[in-house]
Amino acid sequence: MTTLIKGGTVVSATGADAAEVLVDGETIVALLAPGSDLAVSAESGANTVIDATGRYVIPGGVDVHTHMELPFGGTSASDTFETGTRAAAWGGTTTIVDFAVQTYGRQVRECLDEWMAKAEGNCAIDYGFHMIVGDVNDASMKEMDILVDEGITSFKLFMAYPGVFYSDDGQILRAMQTAAGNGGLIMMHAENGIAIDLLAEQAVARGETDPIYHGIVRREELESEATHRAIKLAKVGAAPLYIVHLSASEALEEVVRARDNGANVFAETCPQYLYLSLEDHLGKPGFEGAGYVCSTPLRSKHQHHHADLWKGLRTDDLSVVSTDHCPFCMKDQKELGKDDFRAIPNGIGGVEHRMDLIYQGVVTGEISLPRWVELCATTPARMFGLYPKKGVIQPGADADIVLYDPKATWSISVDNHHMNMDYSAYEGFEVNGKVDLVMSRGQVVIQNNQYLGKAGDGKYVRRGLSQYLM
Ligand code: URP
Ligand code: ZN
Ligand code: ZN
């Protein structure tokens, strides 16, 4: 079965050109000059032509930071692998890399098996896993080596959440040394959780229990200090480092300094840190701000965080945009922290909106069209060992293709999103551009505003080593 996508502008990380894309089965087999006399006819019954006139033809988005069904704070993230990956497809993302979690006192292997079981047969799009190592010890370090060989090549550690996911500096250094030996990539949640917990306790003792205090106690100095420490530990451990969900100017400065000194340090940011703020969102009246409680937190609009992060995206000091999709409903979930912000489960859902939200940076001139594709598809694929199957339109790649209509306009709402959330963090946000068609390994899964796929279409992907470390 072949499909020809014609009439569109194919956008890659390096440019945008009129071209036709020929798909055979699950794979892209050719990129052709427009108007090629290809023997493809819709009438033959075997072949299909998709008219992409007026559309950008881009590689399917690769979101390397999601938390489907993550247990957190006495509840679990509200998107299952089924609902979350379907929502991702609606938004033009065709691959996710989710975080399997080793909790303290348990074996890495049994935790990973649980995560695999949650996802298997349920996903709408392809998926891989990172491993959160919540208990750095002899056994988990041995297991890291084995996982790298099995296609789980990145490991998240936490400098935050003492008593839950937290690793101390010795444990972090040890995991970095292990990664340096096996080629894995350490991903760091860089916030000083010990200091944050003290400030949070003091705030609550003063009666400061509203959601905004979540952001106030998680001071940006405690993100930049942890980022600095992680970078230094990675140097001592001779390991590469990837900072997740970077939110603040000072933390970015640490990354810029390290990169300028030649260190193999990378960082991602997320749409919430580019668009939302401590005052306007986390500080919404009543308990509404709970919908914006995430860590790292939203930052003040009175500083330069938004502008600095966009600059970092332009200069490649920030290499990737992921979502950190970790949705919780207001009802019964965020509400757990009505009297104490520390009990609000941390996370914002956004897996459906990343491609659109970052495209707004193209519209406003913050980034170029190819950079959009690079940040949202190509670099995440290369960073996490998915390239060249994912993140690129070229012969041999999986036919994960999105047709994007730059002329469409619409606004984001809980009434039109597909994530399992009872509110939208981006309610009323006006969007220029819209996903028009989504193909996942050759199968059209979104077309004419309809979902045509089914749970289980998405397959587990064994990842290779990061291309940025070779
Ligand atoms: O608030 C967040 N980010 N929740 C998910 C867990 C994490 O730290 O990434
Ligand atoms: Zn984190
Ligand atoms: Zn996360």
C-alpha cells in the first residue's frame, strides 16, 4: 500500500521545500520533486494520494517527557496511556517517551515490567521509556547497564522531593559514573528539594497555604543552585547531562556557562514556562491556581524568564521542548491540597498542545519554521536514540507525518481538548495554525477532525544511545 503526499511544503530541521513524500506501508520511501510523474493513482485501489496543498508537511512530534498514569501525592496522573497518547495524536505528536518509575525499596526490573504492562496494547502512537531511578544502590546500578542494552538509555534522577524520588549527591554521582560507563544519559530534575521543603514548612506554619506559595517557596535560586551542582557532579562523574523542565533565567545561565565551557550539558523547557506565570496563573483567585502547580514552578512575569527561554531556544542552549505532561483533574485530585499547597499533586497536562504552542513562536518570530521542527521532533529524536526512524521525513524513516495548516485559527479549551482533564491550563489561548492530518507509521490516525486509530496501534520502541554523545 503506497501513499503519496503531494502539494505541501516539507519542513525539516534545516529548511522548508515544496516536495512530495512517498510512503510504502509503515515507511517513507522517497522524497520527490513536486509534480514527479509517479505512477500512483487513487483509482487503482492500491494507492492513495493525500493533497497537502497549503499545508506544512512535518515529521510527527516527539515528546520526550510525559507521565501517563504517574502515581503522585496519593493519586495518579489522570491520563492513561490510552487517553494520553490519543490526545498526543490529536496534537500532532506521534511518539512519546514516558517515565517508568523505580520507587524506593523496589527492584528496577519489577517496576519497569509494571510500566510496560500499563502501556502495552493501549497506546495510540509509538512510545518508549526512560527509567526514573528512585533508589540508587548496587542492584539498580547493575540494572542500568542491562536497560541500556534493552533500549532504555536514559535515567531520571531527582534533587527534589525528599522521601519520594530524591537522590543525594553521592547517589547522583554514582549514577552518573554508571551512565558514563554504559552510554546512558542522566536526566536531572534540578531543584534543591531539602531547602524547598524547609521553606514550604515555614510558609504553611505562617498560614500561607494557597497554591501560589508553591511557586514562591520553590525559589529560582534553588533551581539554579541545583542546576549548577548537577553540572559540577556530571563533570566529576565524566557523564553527559540533560536538565529537564528548565524554567528560570538563572538556571539557563548555568547551562549556557557549562555549554560555553564545552560540557556535554543539554536542557529542555516546556510550553508552560514560555507562556504561563506565577502571578497570572498560579496566583489565580480562590483555588484555581492549583491547576498550575507543577515543579519546577511557573516563574514571575516581572522578570525575564519567558524572553530568556525563547532566546535559549533560538541559540540552542535549550535543545528540546517537551511537555512534562502530568495531568490531574481539579476535582478530587488538585483538591487534595485545598488547605495546604504541599498536598496538591504536581503537574500540568499539555501533551496535546505542544506543537501548536511552539508554532506560535514561529508566528511571532521568536523561532524559525525549521527550528520549530528541530525543537519538537528532530532533536528530541536524536537526543534519545530514536533517530533516524523518528523526527525526520526522509527515506527509511517511519511514516510519522503531520500535515499542519498554518492558516487555521482556533482557541484552546477544555471543551475541545482530548486529554482526560477537567480544565485546560491554556483555556482561551488563541492559536494560529492547526494539525490537519496525522499519520502514524503509515496509518492515518487523525483526518477531517476525526480520530481513526485505536488503542494498541502504537508500538513500544527500543531506543539507541543519544546521538549527541557519540
Ligand atoms: O510537576 C511535575 N513536573 N510533575 C511531574 C513530575 C516531575 O517532576 O517531572
Ligand atoms: Zn521533574
Ligand atoms: Zn516530569
